[in-house]
Amino acid sequence: AGFTGFQCNERIDKCYSQPCKNGGTCSMQQSGSFQCQCSFPFSGTTCELSTDACLPNPCLHYGTCIRDSNATPSRYRCICNAGFIGERCQGDVYACLSNPCQNGATCVEWTNGTNGYSCTCTPNYSGNLCNVPYSNNTAPRTTPLPVLSCLSFPCTNGGTCFPINNIAYSCTCPTGWSGLRCEANINECLPNNPCNNNFECTDTPGSFECKCLNGWSGKTFRVGCVSDDVCSSNPCGNTSICNDEWDSFTCTCKNGWIGTNCNTLSTNCSSHMCTNQASCIEKADKSGYTCQCPFGYAGNYCELVAVSCNSSPCQNFGSCQVLQNGSYACNCLIGWTGSMCEVNIQECASNPCYVGSSCIDQIGSYQCECVPGRSGVNCEIVNACSSYPCLNNGLCTEVSPSLFSCQCMQYYSGLRCEIASPCMNNPCQNGGTCTDNNGRAQCKCLSPFEGDTCMSVSPCSQNFCLNGGICDLESQDGKTNYRLVMCNLLVQICFNRA
């Protein structure tokens, strides 16, 4: 006891928590314990005992302790403060403060060292509290009987009041409090430290707190403090070993690493990482070293066991190459990687296909399934027809990725079928045939119809000419006339048709 540390070679300063009470002086011992040099009149392991009757003060409610006249240490008397009486000032003289007596009665406090009072009743009243009317001389006018003082709630700090034989009361105090009325705080840190080793005890009202000394941690319910677990934060790097010490730590570094936290890579062969009896060769510029592996080993630090090509270690049709140190290397085909070509390269991992397209991983390659309107290896080409360039329900045909051709519906023309034919609404009536003449409709009429839209009827169709006459149309002043030719009788213009 009294020592700690990784090798139990560090002494615990047990005087740190000041265990010596009442002004005692603490000194450490070679054995790791402590010793208290007590002041008069105290004694004990922690100077907790007193040979003086007035130490600690037996008088309650801050009364003054006086030794007896012949100076015998075990005899004393108390001078009480106002409001308290008794051998140890334990009596409360303020029992009448709450005016418990009724109907004008007089409250008389006891002076015999116990807590209580009695009521002296006026005429016509009786009872413990003078609350019973006096009638027909059936009861005494005064009632000197004592009454319970619990009615004044004398117990403080959560104490519980109990009446005693109807003449006094007693307070049951909660933990941490004492005194006749539970008014005195108990110093839980005295005489013995409840916090055990390496805790500092601090008294609080009705309780106490335990605080660990430097370099220790723990809870009050544990037996003593434990040293801070500095290694719990893993301060040593590169798989080094952490050693807990008093409020500190040390790191045992693995080969090739140096420094307080083993985070610095050694650059010389004095602390190298070469394994399997490899030779360490320092570089000429002092920037580091290399490991020369014995036959059958490989790796930067010769940590790998070499495997012969005879065992065909290379997978997926990779070719095996024997190295000078007895190990091997695999030359992988496209689409494979790893020391033995065992890992299939995920070509789709880089998302090569256009957004929304599907990527299908293949050995050494990939294939994109493009969304509509796109093409190309990575669906990077926008199809010429994807924007629906042909108007008026024209049919689009892709000539090349950037060119298209439109097959137009009837009555439409143009590169994108954007030109509507004047014959679209068939302006030619009566069976006439419409022809597009440079953007204008031209009608070829059936007989006997004529005009721009074949709406007019020819006058010769009614065969006005008799006797073998021939009807010949002529136009004059915007009007169409006809005349008779080869008639038996010469007839002038016989009909005008607007």
C-alpha cells in the first residue's frame, strides 16, 4: 500500500489530501504510509481524538464550552446563547413562539432542559390548549398540563418530529445533519476520510464530495481512485505498444518507427523494418534504406513469402514472371488487376455512360445501353432525329449522327415539311384538278366548267348555235361573249355573259 506505477515504484503522496485534522502536521513514511503529529489536546491516527472535554465543542446551538473550575479536562459546562437552555444548550425556549395557547391563555415554556410548554387558561376555558369552554365548574380553570411542541415544527433540514410521552419532542435527523433540531451540519470528512485512497474529501451541507488527486480518476462508490488510463486514447501509432505510467505513458515502437508516439519512420538501418533476415542497405543520400531480401521472400520489407510460377499463381489467364529474388510477378490481361490478377476491374465504376443510360460491365470492357435519342460508345452522341425536326407529321430518317431527312405528308414540302401546299384545301371545284404553280393554286377544270376554281359554266355548252353553227368564245372588256360561226343565218352577238 502507498505505491503505484507500472512497476509499483512510485510513492503516493497520501499527505496531499491533508488527512491530519485539528491542525495536525502530516509527514510521509518510507513505507508509503503517513504519520500525523497532533497538536494538544488531540491524538489518534488523524488527530481526530480529543483529551479536552471542550474539544470538539459539546455545547449545541453554538454555545460556549467552559472547563470546570479545577481544570479537569473531562468536566465542562455550557453557556448557552439566547433562546436555548439545558446542560448542552439543547432546550428550545421558543416553544411558545407560535402562540399555541388559545382564548387568551398564557404560554409557559419549560426551563428544565427539555423542549415543551404548558398553557395557563383564563376563566371559562380548559384543555391542553385552553380550547375547551369551562361550564358548570366541571373542569379546572387552568390547565398546567404540558402540550406537544411538534405543533411548532421545530425540526429543521428535513428532520422528523416525534412527541415524547406528550410532554416533549425528539427530532430524527436525515443523513448529514445532527443536533436537537437537526440544525448542525455533520462534517462527513471527519474523523475518517470516506473517500478512501487518492481522493480529496470536501464537506457539503448534509453530504460530502470526493475529488480525485492529480493523475487519478474514479467515482465515490469505487474503493479509492485509479490512475488515468492515458493509453485509452491510443496515443502510440503504427501498432506500437502503449505503456501506462503515472499520469503519463510511453510507447514501445515496432521496428522501423521512432519518436514519442512512434509516428516517425526511421531513415537508417539502426532501426529498420527489414524482416526474415533481410539485409538493410542505407541509401547514399541518407534519405532512407532498402531491404535486400533472401531467396524466397519479397516485399518492401521482405515480409512476403515468394511463390514460384510453377504453382500457376496468376489467375484469369495472367502471365507469370519469375523475379530475381525468387518471387514472381503477374502480368494481367486487360480488365484484371491484383497481385494475382484476381480482381476484375469494374469499368462501370467511373460511370462512363451518359446520365440515365445503363452500364453493363464486361471482362476488360463495358457496354452502354443508351436512353432514346442518344448513341455512341458512351451514349455521348445526340441522334439527329431525337429532337423530332420534321414538322406536320413528317417522317424523320437519320442519314448520319448529325444529318436527317424528312419524308413529308401530302400537301407539305420543305426541308422540315414546314411549307404547306396551296392545294391542301382543294380550291378547285366540280372535279377540277389543282396544281401548285410556284406557291399558287392552278385549277384544270372539267367541261363545261371554267374559271380559277372551276365554278363557271361555259355558254357554248348549251349549244346555242343552230344549223351547224360553231360556238366560239371570246373575251372583251372582261366579259366572255360568244358568236355563231357557219350559221345559215348571220346573227350578231346574241348573248352576253358576264
